[in-house]
Amino acid sequence: MLISATALKCYACNEANDRRCETDPAQYQFLVDCPNQYSSHSRYRCLKSTSRVTDRGYVTKRGCISDSLTCDYLQRTAPPYEQVISCDFCDYDQCNSASTSKAQLATVAVVIMTFFKYFKSGLGM
């Protein structure tokens, strides 16, 4: 049986090297193929992290990462001048773009507003 697999596609860039990484990586063609999951020993997922870097401020990084690595691991292995503030993992193509988190926040906001509107109308207010 032949297994046909395509590699996970993630945005890969480092804002310290290219400021466009933070704003909209999709526009600047930072898309890469992660190692093929069927030809390696580990599975991969997409990463978006934000770090506070001495003398640079906040820096965004995106890329492919083994699913065995955690945010805690990234913090422990970061150089002394870098503090990992946040990291997000996802496992579908192009999921670590700038718009992903904004879209998720917008969805959550709509759900909360709908809930409160429904709750308020249910109480006769």
C-alpha cells in the first residue's frame, strides 16, 4: 500500500531578521514545507512565538517545530537575552499567519456578545 502525503505548510520567518514577519507573513511568501511526517521520526506542527529580546523589544518568530517540543522547552533553551512571552502551536496548513489569532479573537468576541444579548433578552431586560 502506497501512502501519499503532503508536508504541512507553515510560515517560517524571524522578525529580528525581517520586520515583515510580524505583520503579515502570507503577503511576503514566507511559506515553507515542514519535514514530511511519514519520512521522519517526529511529527511537526506550526509555531508562532513572541519573545522579549534585550535591546530589540518584542520579536515574532514563525516556523515548523516538532510536536514533542513545548513552550516551556522554548523558554528553557532560549538565549539569556531572550524571554519567550507566548507561543502558539497549530497543525493545519498556513495556520500560523498573523490573521489567525485576530480571526479567533473576533470569533470569541461575537460569541460572547451573542451570549450576553441572549442572556439579557431572556431576563426581560
